[in-house]
Amino acid sequence: MKKKVSELSNCYLDYAVAKALGYSKEGWIPIISYGASLPRQPGELILIKKTSNVPSGPQRISKDWLLCGEILEKERISINMTRGFITRQPRYWSAVSDNEQHGADDDDPKVAICRCFVRSKLGEEVEIE
């Protein structure tokens, strides 16, 4: 199924980031666990090594500052908080790619970073297998 990057969240966003990082090209299969056959929680992204069929464990890329920080630095993504003009209260986070061709907004800066990265690598829509 195809999903818009702007609508991706949780395991679907993690799946798209793993795909954009090229996990499948390096011998890993990204799958979304539905809790049936693997000893994992439903809705977690799991990476399985093609040669061994051993799961690596859940990957919560969009929830992990260490992983998002690596993407932010490597891809030279800028992040900025937009505030209300009168109230000065935080409204949302904007992430913009280095060449300013791609961007994303969200309440969570990690989600904005991940969506920006996915959009820059895979386009406006992602095929979720």
C-alpha cells in the first residue's frame, strides 16, 4: 500500500526511514510486526537479516534522538520551532533538507526530521510492503 510521507507515523514512519537508509540493500528485511509469529509487540518495526532469519529487535527510529541525530547531522537537515505570533507558544517543528528542496512539520521534532529525510530519499509517497 502507498502512504503519503506527511501522514506517516509510528511503525510506518520507522519502516520508511529504514527503507530510505537502505537496510534492504544491505541484506536486511524491514517488516512490521503484527504480533503473530514474532515475539514482539504489534506495530513494531523489526529488521531481519536475510541470511539468518534472526530479528534484530524493534527499531523505533522516530522515537530515538540518537538515531534521528545521526540522520540530522549526516543529511544536514535544519530544524526550527515555529511559535505563535502573539502568544509565543510553541506551535510545531519544521525540518528542512540541506538543499531546501524537502521539508516536513510535526509537533515532535524527531518525526519532522524523519519525514523530511524520507521525503528527500523516497519522494512524497512510500510503498509499505
